[in-house]
Amino acid sequence: MLNGKSVLVTGGTGSFGRKFTEIVLDRYQPRRLIVFSRDELKQHEMARQLSPKSHDCLRYFLGDVRDRERLYRALDGVDVVVHAAALKQVPSCEYNPLEAIKTNILGAANLVDAAIDRRVQKVIALSTDKATNPINLYGATKLCSDKLLIGANHYVGRHQTQFAAVRYGNVVGSRGSVVPLFVQMRRRGVIPITDPRMTRFWITVEQGVEFVLASLQRMSGGEIFVPKIPSMNIVDLAQAVAPRCRTETVGMRPGEKLHETLICEEDARHTLEHDDYFAILPDPDTMAFSRKADPPAGRPCPDGFRYSSHTNPRWLSIEQLQKMVGSIQERNVA
């Protein structure tokens, strides 16, 4: 799928971008693999492990999705874009709203224009469960980003660039996630719990990369792909990370939900179910699947369907959470 292609990943030095780069280098033979990010130190550190000297196709490209002209330069000759750049820390976005808007919304708009004008073949973006019925600014900006990217399929014209997105839940062990916090706090013997009822969807970064690669292959433009993934309870996670520690309920932060939703009832009306994923299609009243030779495959979701973390039929046990957390810590030590 990516052999002989020029591939660019925005936010390439983040948790997803690093793992995506590792897997693509191991599995494919791209003509170019471009790591696009704004932090020169992170690029320097990443290049020490994944060096262009060892991988002829690898390029490190400093730039910010806010910088429209820089994106035009970076996308010259690029075939496939994976858009992972975002400001995603909920408290930071609440305190710095305009910064979140500039990166998550205006950055996505810049990417859309640059990708179309540079004749990129496919663009797939990372969304989040917080974009479904958002209650915080981060979720609202990602919902806007999703709308911009899906709507871009309207006006690609003769260039025929395809845009799609993937939407999944919390990534185990990613930067700023709860697992590193719990690991740090267990030294004190007390683990802070926002609410013992809290649930979240749970996915590893490797699973996220695999889902993006699969979605790249199946996309036709306009879809939001949602994987079928398990849920976990926050108390179970605390017991998995720090079984000898006591928990202390501290209350939810502003902009935080008790449970997360990947597909709401309104989206379910035009969502198709597959064995291991869902595909949210564009609203048929606003966009037609003019590029599809055949109708989209899949089973329509029933009326009132909602894919939420607390009603999910799949759950992770404490033992399964311990294995996931343990494997992450082993990789970090290595």
C-alpha cells in the first residue's frame, strides 16, 4: 500500500507519529517518509533512534501546521498524509483556547488546502472520542477539524484528493495520559481517582497505528472510521498499576466526562457496522458518495444506537490491564 509512495506524518514526533514511523519503516518500502513536527529537540532525539543514515527514505522536516506556506513546501510530491498534529491536553486547551483553535482548526484548514493544491492522494486524520458531543474546547476543536476534513471531499475538484478520519479512545501510555501519572503517584502510596464510576475506551498506540493503516487502505473519502475496542474502569486501572496503594477520589476536572462516546445517536443514523469497526458516513443530505462504484458495505446501525464506554460489551480485566501497562513500562525502560 505504501511501497514507492511519499508519506508525511504531521505531529511525527508524538507517541503516534513515532510508532507509525517505526512500523512503516519495518513493513513497507516508501519512497520518502517525512516526519513533520515543530519541535527540533524531539526530532533530534527521534533521529538518534531512527536515523536517516540507516533509512534512506526518512526525512525530518521542521514545521508547524499553523504555517500554511511551510505546509505547501512540505507536501510537494507527497502522496499520503497522516495528520496526527494537535494540541490535546484538555486543561491546556481550556486555559489557552485561541492556541488550540490555531493548531487544531486552522491547522487542519491549512492542511486541506495544501493537500488539494499539491495533489496529495489520501489524507487521513486522527480524531478523538472527545469530538463526539464535545463539552470541552479540545473536543470542540477536533469536531471542527473532522468537519473540515470530511467536508473537503466536496471541493477537491479535478485533483481528487481523498480525506477521511479515524476516531478512537484513550491511548495507553501516551504522553499526558493517566498511566504515567499513576506510575508516578504510586510512590506516594495514594492514587488520585476522579470518580470511581469513570470509564474510558482503551487502545494501545500499536493498535492505533494498525487501524490507521487499515483505514488508509479501505477509505474512499468522507468516512470517519471507529474501531471496536474494549473499555476499562478507572478503579480497575488504579489496581492494575498500583495494587498496594489506596485510592482517593478527587473529583472530575472541568471539561471532563464521566463516560466517553465514540458514536452518538445522531451519527448512528448514517453509520455502518463491520466485524471489527464502524464507518460513520457523511450525512447523505450534504454529501453524496459520487466516487464509489458500489454502495458502501456494512450493516446499518439500529435506531438509537450509541457506542459509549460504559455500555460497551467488551471490557478489560485487571489482569489484562496489568499486562498492557507492564509491556509499556518494559518498552520505556528499553
